[in-house]
Amino acid sequence: MDEDSILFGIRNAFALGNYQIVINEVSSARAIQSPAGKLESQAFLYRSYIAQGKYNLVINDIAESGAEGPLAAVRLLATYLRAKQKNEETQATIEQALALLEEGANRVDQTIQVVVATILVNDGKSEEALKVLHTRSKKLECVALAVQIYLQMDRLDLARKEVAQAKSWAEDALLLQMMEAWVDLRVGGDKYQEAFYIFEEFGQSNAEPSIKILNGQAAANIALGRYPEAESVLMEALNKNNDDPETLVNMIVCANLTSKPADVINRYVSQLREVAPQHPYLQELDLKSSLFDRAATRFALVDSS
Amino acid sequence: MQMLTKFESKSNRVKGISFHAKRPWILASLHNGCIQLWDYRMGTLLERFDEHDGPVRGIAFHPTQPLFVSGGDDYKIKVWNYKTRRCLFTLNGHLDYVRTVFFHPEHPWVISASDDQTIRIWNWQSRSCIAILTGHNHYVMCAQFHPKNDLVVSASMDQTVRVWDISGLRKKNQAPTPMSFEDSFNRQSQADLFGSTDVMVKYVLEGHDHGVNWASFHPTLPLIVSAGDDRQVKLWRMSETKAWEVDSCRGHYNNVSSAIFHPRQELILSDGEDKSIRVWDVTKRTSLATFRRDHDRFWVLTAHPELNLFAAGHDSGLIVFKLERERPAYQIHQNQVFYIKDKIIHIHDLNSGADQEVLSIRKLDSPYVVPRTLSYNPAERAVLVTSPHDGGVYELYHLPKNLSGSLKEPSDESKRGEGQAALFIARNRFAVFDKVGQQVQIRDLSNNPTKSFKTPGQVNEIFYAGTGGLLMSTPTSVILYDIQQRRISAELPATSVKYIVWNADMSMVALLSKHSITIATKNLKQVCQVHETIRIKSGTWDDSGVFIYCTLNHIKYALPQGDSGIIRTLDQPVYLTRVKGKTLHVLDREAMPRTIKIDPTEYRFKLALVKRQYEEVLHIIRNSNLVGQSIIAYLQKKGYPEIALHFVRDPRTRFELALECGNLDIAVETAKTMDQPDCWSKLGAEALRQGNFKIVEMAYQRTKSYDRLSFMYLVTGNEKNLQQMLKIAELRNDPISSFQNALYLGDIEERVRLLEQVGQGPLAYLTAKSHGLTEKAESILAQSGKEESEIQLPSNACELPAVPKPLVQLEDPNWPLLTVSKSFFEGAFAAEASNTSATGGISGTAAPAFSYDENVTEGAGDWGMDEDDDLGIPGLSSKTPAEDDLFGTPEAGQLDLGQGEEDEEGGGWDVDDDIKADLDAEISQAAAQATAEFVAPTAGTNEVAIWSQNSPLAVDHIAAGSFESAMQALNRQVGIVNFEPLKHHFMSIYQASRVSLSPIASNPNLFSPIRRNPEESNIRSSFPVVVYSFENLKSNQLQQAYRLFTGGKLVAAAAQFKQLLHSVLFTVVANSEEASTVNELIDVCREYITGLQLEQERRGASGDPKRALELAAYFTHCQLDVRHSQLALRQATKQAFKLKNFNTASQFARRLLELAPPKTVADEARQIQSVCERNLKDEIELNYDQYNPFVVCGISLEPIYRGSPTSTCPYCRSSYKPEHEGKLCTICGLAQIGVKASGLRIMI
């Protein structure tokens, strides 16, 4: 296998969320000789570790100073996420990231852009993240992140435009199809089925379907009202990793929709609380729970007797 | 149109050919006088018949009997039996060459045409000539019966074609009375002398300018085709009264030898001495196709009576061919087969067997070309059909969404193009293969090319290979090609693969070539290969991973490890679509979906063996009649003698198998039944090897191996038996043996005695002397008459040899044998044998063996887990350094190299660096500028927010997270004030309002709202999904509540009804009809909750019988289901009766009886009633007037009679006494009693 196809495989595996495959591939591939290829594969390797939550490994592995731009950015991401996980101060890291962006041509380096934007998105600074991603022609990852931000901002129109534009040069790239599926799931109607087919196709590709893909399939199934199918896909995902927050969230949704007993649902919620106490879904639930209590008191009967 | 040659023979010139109706046989009569019988399917010469003298021109199989007839230049007609391979008899009569012979389809007649200008009809049963048809005045080249009517057509060198009426002959032949000898003699002589009057010329067809070589009838229409030396094929039509020439087909440029109608299509086939076979359109009389041969003139042409096959004889042999592929274009998707029959796309449902015509594709190409392939795209409900017409075309159709109704013609938007193969490769892409240009184009669904690329080599076919890939078949290999990267991902050597079959989950693929099947993984790793001598036609995967395939004449299976075998034979080739259990779904050559029953036992058995699923193996052995030498041989060969043992009854084989697997018990048992020396010796050897000395002993006894037996007793220390052996030896008169035994026993006296006895005096003396038996020694001396001094004994003293005694003496029982690890089967079978009460015993014995197996696998599982865990951190840490090391060296080398270069080039690099930095700065600046101009978009409207705008329903507001407005709505609509019990409903609805999508790595996840109207793609009209579907409430929750009630679980039932009452608040219905059902549901809940409250109260009020009876009475007035009302009434009746309130009791009993309760209950009620009626009085005065309608107050649980003031709950509509107004409703537990409310909205 030549370098290009190995890198191609790595990019696809990363896009599909097969992080362990990325790690294995990068660790075992010897054909990647060019410095650029090496750098890219290293960046994917460490980003995969971050995606698996192994922040310390990344922070220890990449030297604090002297690392090349993309790796330095990846290290910052790990630092940021670790700090956030521990509820520590993150401002310094963000400033470092923004400073890194100013160095040399870093502003147009895809990896650096994506990683810095990721930090910003995690910090709730969507607009700034979009700024970082501004120069993104023919940079699929940047486009994907931008689409995601647009969707989070409920700008479906912009997301669709972005996808349509990318279609003209990215052909049938996996990441592009994934964006399409995201957008499809927001658009609804016939598009639900299309999203389903996209995820199904991913699932049939060479490697084992990743949790990410299974969740996508489940989401499409739920959107289409096929709850039992969604449930079995989610079960498969839970078998792969029983602590994946996204799977648990979808499991909660699915359990509610299939009228599962309350204790089953509560168990999933507790499990989610265990593995991802800061998950936005939980935060919202807690928020709503207290909102409920507050609002309910306003109606409560004052016992006159 | 193409000629697909199925078989070709090399021989002398072929003048006549005939197909067998049923078997794959063809007869060829040769110019050298020989008749050959070929199997054209296998391509083998079966038989030669060599009795004619000179060329044989006419040949024909009998349609049903094992007969054929031949006619030759020796004027003879011979009738043969091909079973006995003999000529039965010869019909003599013709006076010149016989040109053609044919059997009549029904009558025992043969018709022959001869150069003696006559046609003769013979009865082959009576072996006599029954008619001579005279009229032609030159050689008659051909004469044939009409397949149905009483007609004969003949062609002659006199340039005419004649049609003869033979109905007279038929009438005569059917005459009921047997003919007298004279009659038949008369007729025969008459016929001979004057020509038959039974047969008359009906028409004489004139039109050919030269001699006519052939004429034949159309099988169904009144048409005749003839071929002549004027190079023309002529078409004639007949009516009742006349016949005329329709047209001529011109094109042959030499004599036309033969012309026939296509049995099923509007075609004429002809061949001739211009070395060509031509196909003509009957209606247009135009040439459709010409198939030329280089050197061979054609002499004859025939069609198969039933199949789509033709044969032609030429100068150097014969060819069997067909004009079209018979493989229907088809594809299987899930449970549906999409196939094309008669230019119509059908969908066949394998489960239901339903078949539906979907789309007509008549416009695709010429009517004589059958579509070749079909590729179905489930995502778009589109099909791609390819046809070999015009060098290959494809067309893309969209299947109609609504399948009902009449057959649809495709709308004009169908898209077509040129290409040999076209297939879907993804949801919205298909690949088109141009074989000539070796180019693959990828097109989208509007038929626009998106990209194209050259094939990586000479490619013959392309196939589906999952998304983004293509399988390409080259003459020597199959290539897995990655379309996106345009490179070869994998390659597997396999010659000229023609078809591929994927298994259900696309993990395995079978590559079918003409004579071999290669089974490979999806990454083209070969798993096994199977070779066939017969052509392979199609295949399908069994769910268990067995590949089922069929050749021309067999259905077979191939196991993943390479075993294959026959499942059953086939009469006709079929195309397999799916196998499910014992049913094989196929398409036959007429493209009719059929099913074939198969017996999957054998391959399942073998598969289970391969996969070591021994329990399954055992199950199959027990429950099927799987027997036969082949299975035994298979088992033995594959190393499962212990299983084979189970199948065999023949003792000899059993014995051998038992020895092979070391099963001594069975070996002994069988050896006993056979009782042959060689068995015993073999058994002895095996038993010795295993150390089972008891059996060794027995074997030695049986084979009379005394020496060995003695030695064995010696080593086992069995002196008693040794002594026995000594005695036996004496009886046998075998002094050597006796001596040996004596030696073993250390019995010196006996030895001396023996030596003396055999006349070895000196040895005897020596023995006696040396063992200190002085007296004996002296007596020996005395006997021999010698003096001691005369004997010289060896002087040097030495130790006497003595046989050592074994320390442990084994007696009767066998010594403990090594535990031979018993296989699963031995255990199972042994259990079966020892325990007649089958199952229990089996599981008992089999269990240990099995549990051991399980342990092993569990262990493996754990191991696997461990490894996985390790991967987490230690695995990596151990791995990374190694990798680093590996990489370290070359990297360092590279670095050095780079530095070296840098050193050499010196400053040049620095300059470049500067430029690069400048460039970077420039780019960065430009980017920064662009970014600075960028204004981030403002956030859009959240779909969730739209929900609360769109909908007046509380439930939709909850889903949108706007709990306050939801509560307000509920308060306004149904006066709800106590929201606490509803909290988990709120949370549940909110939880289920959106799904989470995994985002790009390390980013916060994406949420996607779930709609209850998924068909809607306009966000503005979106509504959230319904968690509490009305259907579920009605058919699950309510039923469950009923069940709890019936079961007497009052608390649980009350809770369930309350839950239901709460859930109803959040349901959404589509129409007012459903809305009113929801209201009914609320009423039901209220009644039941009230009733249950009454009943619970009653059970608590046992100290106050009056109150208890009152409560029971009120309970009977709750509107319950009839069955439940019965329960309430029965309860009340009994209670009233007990309290001697006979009047009330009898009223309850009457009401109970009105409800038609089950018999026992009714009897009881009648009894009570009859007792009560004797004394219609009440002991206790009750606050209960059954004639005055009332409702029960939810708090005081007292009746509120009609007309009295009440206050109601705005939600559940339960009634309360006015003094309770403003309190919380106890029935629903939610709303405030007496509050004004607008009513629940559950419909938009």
C-alpha cells in the first residue's frame, strides 16, 4: 500500500469514528515517509487518543515546546479538554490556541484550524470558531466542522449551502456524506430515509461499524419512527462500548418512545450521569427538572384547612 | 441475437440428427455409415451403432419409447432399442437411398422418404409397410408428419412440396376389428401394386426453381417452410381448401439444406451449403442473424422438442446451440426477487410467494434479445437493466411507488446509454462498463457521468462489491477496485469469473467461473475453491454459511473449508435465488419462480462437524436417517471414527472403526461376534498398547498365543495361571512350552523332570545338581549308569539365575487404566447405549464432556477480554516503544541525510526558508484579512422553539422544554394544580424529544429533533414526537390495568389506572373520533379508580358491617366492564346475604343474573335469590337507594343522588359534595375540584 492510500484509509477511519483503527494503522504503517504525511498521520493518531478521552497520554507524548504546529494544537486541545473535565481554568489554553493560530501559515492549516475551532466550540464560542474556519476551500474537515456549527446554531440554510458547495469538489467523500446525513436528519421528510441509507452504507463498508455510525443509524431509525430497529442497533453499540454517552442518550430516547418502565429509563440516566456527568443532555435535564419544580409550586394549592 | 454454442462434436459428415425428448442426448447419423449417440451436456460419446452399409441420412428418436429409427443408403430402415443397444429389426422395401425417417407422435408409425420417388409409412409394431405415397417424380428428399393433424409434408427434387392427407390411414388403422390374414395380405399387395388409396395428395406446392431439400410444418399455425437448391427458403400458408406461397427468404448463396420454424418464437431457422445458419423473421421475412462457419457446409437442422435448443449437422460434426441466454435477469433484495420475464419486471416475494408485474420494459431493445442483467437500488426504488442488444445498452427505470393496479409502462424520462454492464454501486451512483474501451463510468441517477476511469487491466465483467468498490473479473483474476482512490485494493487469482454471489451480510463472496467456484472473504482472501466438471450455473448462500450452487444437472453445496457434495439432481438447469431451511427458491428457464425441496441434513451435518458444534452433530445423527458409505468414509477420512462408528452395523467395519478410535469395548464386542483370529490379534495389539491386560489376555487366549500368554502371566505375577499354562503345555505335549513355564515359575523339580523326560539326562543332572537337589541328581546318575567322578562340572561358582517375582500381583480386576480423554460423542453414544431411558441419561453423561468444552471457550473469552483491556494502557505502552525503535533508525538516517544535504547546499536552503516564512506570513495575512471581514451569522430559530409556537397542546410545549407554558395550558384546560405526580411524564417527554448524533471527534454532540410527522420536511410545520401514543395507552396500558383488576391486585390496579389517567393528558390524536375515545378512556379510569377506592375502603371497614355493605353497594354502581361488574355484584350479594339484608341481596343477585355470569356464579346467585325471596326483608337500614341514580363523592365516598348539588373535577369529571369544592381531586390527584376549565386539548 502506498502512502496516499494509507492516509486515505486513516482519514476515513477517523471520519467514521473508528479511532482504534486509526491508532492501529498509524502505529503499524511504515510506508508513510513524507514529512507532511507523517505529520498528518501523527495528528490523527493523537486526535484519536483525545477522542477516546486519553488526554494525559497526548499531553505527555507531545513535547510542550518545539512541537510542530498541528501537534502543538492537538496538545492544546487535550490540555483544554482535561481542564474542562476537571472544571479547571481554561482561558489560558484558549489564548495559547489563538496565539498559535497567528504563527506562520497556521491560519490556513487544516488540522490547526479544526483543532482550534474545536476548542472554541467546546468553549461555546461558535462565532469565533467559524472565524477560525473561514478559509476552508477544499478543506473537508473544516467544512464539516462549519456545517456542524451551523446546525448547532440552527442555521440549516447555511449548512445546506455549505454541503451543496462541498459537493462540487469533494465528490462522494465519506465526510461529505456524513454532513449530508446530519443535514438530512434536520430537514426531515424523505431526507430521513436518505440519512438512513447513508449511515447504512457506512455500516456496510469494510471495517466494523463504529459506535458513531451505529448511533447515526439509530438516530435515523428513530426519526423514521422505527423504534425496535433503533433499539437493536443501539444494543449493538452498547455491546461495543457500554459507556458511550451518545449511545446512552439515544437509548434513553428510545426507551421513552417504546414505553419502557420508568426504572429502566432511570437506570440509563444514572449510567449517563456516571460516565459523562457534564454531558449537555444531562445538564439540560437537570435544568428542566429544577424548572419544573419551580414552576409547579406556583400552581400548588395552598392547603386552606 | 447470438449463437451460444453448447456442444460441438468432431466427426465425419453429419447427415441426420435427432434430440432425445427427455435426456440430454443427441443422435447423429454419419456419412460413413455410423450412428453416434452423444450426451451433449457432458460432451461424451455414449454409444456407436454400426450396422448400416453406406451413409445414414435419416435418424429419429421415438418421443416416448426407448427406440430410434435410421434410414440409409443401403435402402434399409432399421429400428433400434438404445437400452439393449441392438437393432431390433430392419424394414425392407425401398428401392433406393432412404433420405429421412421420422416417428409419428402418437401412432406406431414411421415415415420414410426415398430416392425411389416414394414415401412409405410403416407400422413398426407389426413391422410392415402400411402405405406407399407415390406422386413425386424425382427423389423425395424429406417427408414429415404434422405434429397434430393427419397431414404429411414432403419435399422433392421434382421442385415441388406436397401435402398429403393421411386421415384415411388413421381411420383404417383404428378399425376395431382385427384384420384377417387375407385382408392384410390383400391390402399390402394392393398397396404394393397400385399405390395406397388411404393417402391422398392434398396440395402440390410449386414455386421453387430447383429441387427442394426440406419442408416442415409450423407446430401450431397452418404454415410450411421449405428450403431448396434455388437458395431460397419459402414460406407457405394452407387453408382448408388450398395452399399458397407467402414469401421467400433470400440470402443464402448456395443450396439450402434445411429450414425449420422456431418452436416458440416467430422465427425461421435455415442452414445450407453456404456454410451458414440464418435466422429469419416469420412476419417480415427479413434476415435477423447469420452465423457463419469457415469450412463446413451444413446438411441438416433440428430443434429440441421441449427445450430451447437447436442442432445442426455439418461436414465435420454437429453443433448444439441456442439463440438466447435463458438465464433470466434477476436480483435478490431482502425477501424479494426482482426479475424480468417476457420483458416485464416482476417482483416475487419469497415469504408470501406473491408475484407482481411491476414495469414493462418493452422499449428497451429488439424483441428477440433478452435483457441480461438487472440491478436494483432499494434506496431509490430504481432498476438498471442491461441488454446485449446493439453491442450492449443499459437503461435506468424508476419503479412505480404504487404497485397496485395495471402494469405500468415506464415514463419517458427513462435514461439509457451504452455499456456492457451497468450496476448500482451506491445509493445514488451506478457504474457503467464499456468493455471495448475498457472504461468504467460512474454516473448519478440523472444519468450524468460524475467520473470515469480506465480499468486496471483487461476486464471482462464488473460486479457489485459494496459501497465504493467494484469487483472486476479479468481472464486470470478478480480485482477489488476502490473507486474513490482508483486503485486495486485486492486481487485474487480466479479464471474468468462470470458471476458473483454475496452472502447476506456481505462478508463472504462466491466467485463463479465456468468450472470452478472460489469462495473468498469480502477483502478477497480466498477461503476455498471447488472445481466442477459440469458447468456451474448459479448459487446462493445458506444462512449458516454454506454455499448452495447448481450445475447444469445438480444442486450442490460447498462448505467453507472446501468440502462439497450433491444435494439432489436436476432435470433442467435453474437459477438459485434463496435458500431457507429446506426450501430452495429458484427461477427456472422460463423465468418462473419455483421452489425446490432439498434435504439440508448432509451439509448441515458436515458444517456442524467443521465448526465443532458437536451437539448439533449429535442432534442430526439422532433425528435424521443419514446413512451410507459416503458419510462413513467421510467421517473416517476427516478423523471422526467415533462418529462413524455410530452409523455402522457391519461388525467388520465397526471393529476397524473401534480400533481406530481406540474404543476397546466395542472392539471386543464386535470381535466376539466375528471371532476371527486376525481380529483377536489386532485387538490384542491395541489392548496391549492401551495396557488393558484383561483384554490382552482374552485375545491371546482366543488366538492360542501360549507363549505370549505365559509371558504376560509372568510379568503380571499371576502364578496360578502360569501353573495352568504349565498344565496346558503338558496336555498339548509341548515340552519346550512346559519348560518355559516351569522356568517362569521357578519350579526346578519340574524342569529336571521335563529334561529327564525328553531325554536330556546331562542337562537334567546339571540342573538338579546345581540347584542342590542332590538326591535327584544321584538318581539321574544312577539311571544313566554313570559315576559322579566321570562328570566334569564347571568349577567357577556363579549365581543361579532366578526369575524375579513381581512386587505387585495383579489378580482379577484390570489395573487402573490411563484415562483416555473421551470425545463428546463417545460419552453421548455410550450414554445412549447404556441408558434406554434416553434423554435423561444422555444429558447426564454428556453434560460433563460438554461443560468442559464450555469452560474452554469461556476461558478464551476471558482471555480476549484481557487483551482488550490491555490495549487500554499497558498494551500501548508496551507497543509504542517497540514501534518507536522500529521507526527510530530510518528516521535518524533520514535526518542525517537531510542534514548532509543541508550542509552541502548551505545557504541555498536558508534562502528557501526565508521565502517560505515570507510566503507563510503572506498567506496568513491574507487569511487573517479575509477572516477579519467575516461576520459570523446569527443563530437561527430552533426547531424546538417552533414546536411551542406551532402547537396549543401542552405536550408539545413540554417537548420543547417550555414547561411553564405547558403547565399554564394544563391549568387552564383541565384545572391541574398538583403537577408533582406528572414530573416524570414531563421529563420523559422532554427526554424523548431529540436524538443525539456523534459529531466530529471531540466536539459537542449534535442534537436532532424527533418529529411526529416524519414525512414533513418543512421545519415550520414540525411537531414533536408523541411519547404516549394513544394506541399504546388503549391496547397495552389499559389492558394491563384490567388484568391487574381481574387478578385482584387492587393497589397495583389503582396505581395503573391513575398512571393511565395521567398519561392521557399527554397523548395526541389525529381526529375527533379518537378524541372522544380518549374522553371515554378518562371516564373508564375515573370509574375504576372510584370503584377501587370504594373497595379498598370496604376492606378496611370490616369493623363496621353497615358501612362495608354500603360501600359494596356503591361499588356496584361504578361503570365497570361487565366482567368486573359481576365481581362487584357478586361481592355485594354475598355480603348483603351474610348480613341478612335479604331484600338487597336478592336485588343484587337479580342484577348479577342480568349480566349473564358464568354458570357457577349464576347458580350461586339463583340459590341466594331463592333463599332471599322467602323473606324479603332487610336487617340493616342502609344509606343506599338503588332506584335513585347517584354518583359517589370522591372524598366522603357517599352517594350524591341526582338533583343534589355537586362539584366536579375539571379533568376526570369525578363528582364531589359541594363542600369539597376547591380541594384537590382525589381520583386523578391533579386538578382542583370545581374550577372552571376549557377542556383538554389533545388534537391540533
